[in-house]
Amino acid sequence: MRRQFLGSGGAQSGELPVKDTCAFIVANLRLQPAPGLPSILLYIAHPGSGLSRLGAGKSNDPPPYWAYGWAGGTVLAHHILKHPDIVRGRRVLDLGAGSGVVAISAARCGAAGVTAADIDENAISAVALNAEANRVAVETLHDDLLLGPPPAVDIILAGDLFYDQALAERALPFLAACRTVGIDVLIGDPRRATLPESRLRLIAEYMVPDFGNALEGRIVLGGVFTIAD
């Protein structure tokens, strides 16, 4: 695990080299109930957040997906909160954790241990802050786990991991390999075009807000899936 702390940041105008990711998030995002999940608090972006300053203008930085509420994570978190026995007493991995909303839900439902993994260091900082705000313990891991073997966990939760075709083509074989060795897999997604539905089995559906739609008061039908046998 590696977290980046580079100094202090503030909500000033213009592009700033953000020295301390956590301080920037606290100063510039709003801690508020997660869209569709009123019992969970998240640091969420708003029009004045100035998120571009986190990357100091670097074009190759990951988009700040962690700062918004996406349907896949929301539907998966909702399902876990509704059915806590899915994670209670088990080792949980939140893969592509983003804000950590799924990891936080699992921790709240009595998981034996929860790890939130993401390739974006800013997301890792956000997960730590969000977990603290919700008074739950979540370990963070800054790594691309799709490059490695199945992890030592009991269940993998993957919300919004299939938004991109190239990523979907990497994620599905990894998750299928994990399922083959006995790890349970749950996927949350609002049936985006790149979701490989023919390889999945639908478990549940819920109407949930999605970033973009939620700002206009609209919701989407989100699904919880697993790898088909």
C-alpha cells in the first residue's frame, strides 16, 4: 500500500500543485450522504471543487471517478446493506473501489476484514477519509490487482468495473479465475454496453441514482451480477 501526502492544499483559484490529497479533499469536497445511500457519508465533488488541481495539470492522471456517485457501486452497496450475511465474517475485497462506498458497506455489515483496491492514489486517499467519516475500518491498497493471481479473500465486490471495453476485457478473465478457485464474486453495473452480460448471472435489481442522471433527479436500473456457472 502506498499513499501520497505532499503538503497542504487549499481552495484557491487557478491551478495549484496539490501537496496534500487528503487536505484538498476535506477543504474542497462536501461530506454528505451518498446518493441513494443516506446512511453512508462520502466526500462528494460539486461544481466548485476544482478537482483538476489534484493532478497539477497532468494529462495522464486517472479521471476523478471516486468523487461522484456511480450506479454500479451504489447498487452493490445497497444490496450488501440489504443482505449483510453476504459479507458478515468474511474477508472482502472491493476491487476498483473508487470512493470506497462498497467497502464501507461491507465493513458496516460485519465483514471480518475489508480491503479497498484502486489504481488511483487520489481514490485511495478518498477511501481512507470516507471510511474514517463512517467510523469503519477499511484497509487500502494502491495496485492493479488484475495483473496478479487471485487474492486471499472470500468475496470480491466489483462496482462499476465494466465502464470501458479495454478494462472489461481484463476484468472478466481475472474475476472468472477468482471464481474458479472458490472466491465469490459480485458485480454492480447499470448494464453499460461493455458489460459482458452473456457471461454473467443476474442476482438482483434496484433503481438507483447514477452520476449525471442523479443531478437531474433521474434514476437508473442497476443490477447485481455474478459470474455464470
